[in-house]
Amino acid sequence: MPANRSFNFAAWSGPLMGATFLTGVFGGTALAGSPFPRPGSPDPAFRDYYEQNPSSAVLSAAGQLASTACLAQFALTVDDLARRSGSPWFRAANAAGAAVALAGLGASGATTARLRGPARHDPATAARLARRSFVAGGPVHGVGFGLMTGVLALTGRQAGILGPGAARLGLVSAGAGMLCPAYFLAEPAGWLIPVGRFTGLAVAAAAGRRLSRSGRGES
């Protein structure tokens, strides 16, 4: 009889990072009775949204914060791949990307959580917090996550964790993520945020499955 293998959180942190984030995003949207206001919407739109959908803020914040915890572990997994590559530049890039990505997503989740409380009743406060959450969890997080994904694509391919297709997708994701701040210059560039995010999560999930099968991923 094969020996039981304990759950490898380090390896599965990639898929879990995506699962928790998507649960927060799509679960929060499903709970809401109205569409989420765009960042440029009038202040009262944010007050109305969160007054009518307080549970949406709770689930969205919980998903982001849980995803932040998984991201912290996944950053260590990527660091391990970077260490195996022998390149100090990969490790430095991953460390910088992880710091920015964690700060952005964590701040976004914490800020969204405040919209469950009294802050949601004041239009100006609700709008300020919602926009702050978007900036932290969108363009700011996107840059850091893009840098991490780029390191994952290169080192994962070198280590045989990612196939050529997944590695190329990771590089596309990295480029989109690091270009996210273009949103501040042109609003249509906001599409780079979900493109970079969702493709990066897909690559992280693919790497996690391979790591779990091989028993690797321990930091």
C-alpha cells in the first residue's frame, strides 16, 4: 500500500491563491444586487453599492486576504525555483515583485473590509476607500505579480516545472502586469489588469499541479 503523503501547501499555494481570489471576486459579484461601480463613477454610486451589498464587501475582502496569505507562500516557492536556477537576479526580482504584490493585495483586502462598516454610509469616504482598494489591488499589485510571474515563467521552464506554452503565457502575463500603471494614462489600458492577473493565476496553478505531483515545492 502506498504511503500517505501529507498535504503540500507550498506546492498547492499557487492554485489556492487563484481559487481564493476568484471566490472573492466572483462570489462578491454574485452576492451583489447591482454591478460594481467603475473607479470614475460619482461618489454616491459607491455608497449605494456598499449600503445595499455589505456581504459583497465581506466576501471580497476575505477572498483577497486569503489570497494574500497563499501568495506569501507561493513567493517562497518561486524563490526556491529562482535559487535552483543559480541566478541572484531572479531571486532579487522575485523578492521585489513579491513585496509589491503582497503589499498591494493585502492593502486592497484590508481597505475593502472597511467598506462593511460605517464608512460605507458616507459617499466621499466610500468612494475614496473603493478607489484606494482598486489602485492597490489593481495596478500596484499587477506590477509586483507580473514581476513574480516573469520569474516563475523563466525558472519554471528551466526546472521542467512549466512547459513551453505555459512559460510563454507567463511572459505575456508578466508584460501585461508590469504595464498595468498605463491605466493612469489611459483608462482603456485597464484591461491589462485582468489580463495580467488571470493569466498569471493560470500559470501559477499549472506550476502548483506539477510541483504537487513531483513532491517538490517545499521551501
